Amino acid sequence: MTNETKPLSIGMLAFPRMTQLDFTGPFEVFARMPGAVVHTLWKETGPVTTDRGLRLIADTTLAACPPLDIVFVPGGPGQQELMDDVEVLTFLRTQAAHARYVTSVCTGALVLGAAGLLRGRRATTHWSAVAHLGVFGANAVPSRVVFDGQLVTGGGVTAGIDFGLTLAGEIFGDAVAKEIQLQIEYDPAPPYNAGHPSKAPPAALERVRERGKALFDARRKAAVDAAERLKAEGLLT
């Protein structure tokens, strides 16, 4: 915990076909951190359409982005295209070299992996993709939030709020994090206890896996291909 006396520069990658709650959950917490300056980042400024059709605005280009204290990557189907996007991966590596925290929620962790930032680190991601972390040399941990030095990763989608509050507590202390939690009335009481494969009815899990099979298979292939490129570049053994 530190007492922040200068602005906290946060950069949140906003890419086509990302999952909006991966982005907006952490944003709601980040934007309430004392002194936070949040940059919404993409290759060009303007609207970015999420996987479910919501349009968000990127206000800062990758090229114009200042040095960041916190680098953040959400997940979503569009994450697969980023895993061989040289501009995005170079940006993440460059920012990670001096950032206090390199972070992700959901399958954003796979983008960090494709940038070579997970090797030898503990990390988490969406339950459907946890098994893919190993191809990047990561130690997969099926938890809501995982810290490993400067690397902070969150699980799938709704875990982004837990992630944001946990990081707020790490930087500013529990009192500030609890105030933010109260402001956003984060007091979850889900109507069903089916939010994880370990709790969901087997029939529901089977249907979700079947409907997502094409996406899950494509995501696995993108992860393996990205890992092979890292190996070819000598960035992964």
C-alpha cells in the first residue's frame, strides 16, 4: 500500500469484439481511484464495437499513449486477433518494461502470454481458457484474482470487479477499496449458484461447452500458434 501523491496513469486496451464487462467492470473501479487518469486505448481514436454490439470510445492511440503505471487488457473473442498483432504486442512489451502493474481480466491474459509476459508467472483467466496458460510457460491458478509481482490477472468477466477492488486495496489500502466497493454497491447475491463449472449443473455446463466449442477450439489454436512464434523468436523455451 502507498499514499499516492501524483496522478496514476492507467491504460485500458479497447479492441473490437472484446467483452464489455471485462472492460467496464474494472473501469468503474479504476475511475474511482484517487488521482486516476484512465486512457482508453486502441490503434485509432473513436468507436470500438464489443462482441455484443456495445460501442465504446477509444480516446488515446497506442502511438500517443504516455508511460503507464497500470496496463490493462480485457478479454473477448477479438482477443484471438491480437495474439499475432505485432503493433499491440510490441506496445504491451514496451509499457510492461516500466509499468508498476501489468494486468488483465478474462482471456486478456492470453494476449499478455502472446506478448511473452507470462513466462514463469502465476496467472488466471476465464475457466474455459485456464488450460491454455501453460503453453506460454505460465503457472495456471484457477482463482478470481492472482498476484505475481507486477502481474495481476483476473478470472472471467465478472471477476473484473473483484480484480479492480483487489488492486485498489493493494495500491491505496483496504479503506479506499472498501469505499469504492460501497460507492458501486458491489454486494453480490446471485440468484443462482451456477457461475463456475464446479457449481453449475452438468447439463448446463455441457450446453455451454457445446455452444462455445468453435470459439474455444479457435482460442486454443491461437494460443498454440502464438507460443510457437515466441519460441521462434527465442522468447519462450
